[in-house]
Amino acid sequence: MKTPLVESLVGWATLGFFILWVMEFRRTQFQESYWLLMLSSSCLFGFLYLRNRRGAVPVLSKYEPKKEVRPKATIKPSIKKKK
């Protein structure tokens, strides 16, 4: 299996487990549906890890701000000399 396929499967699993948790939370108490929330968050962290490993998200240590390049100011004469 290639990484983009696994990445998309884990991403959709995150969304699915979260929807299941919301539906279960409405029906039962929080303590009984806590495991679905933890499963959803672990899938989310796995998805973010796979995405970061692929290089889709820029790492802050590699980030370098762009340097602003200002054009040199030129002085134009305001008064023309008469001949």
C-alpha cells in the first residue's frame, strides 16, 4: 500500500469515528462513549503524522521568511536647467 492511500483511509476513519462518537454521545453518557473520542483523536494524530512525513505540511524549522527586496531610490531633479 502506498502512503497517500493509507493517509486518506486514516483521514476518513478519523471523520467516521468522530461522527460515531457524536451519535453515541447523544444516546449515552460521556464515560460510555469516551473510547470513540480517543479512537478518533488517535486516528487524527496518525493522519497528521503521515501527512507531515510525506512533506505536505511545511516544518517550522525549515521555514525561512522571504526577504523583502526594496528597489534603490533614484533622485530625480525637480527643476530643469534652462539653456
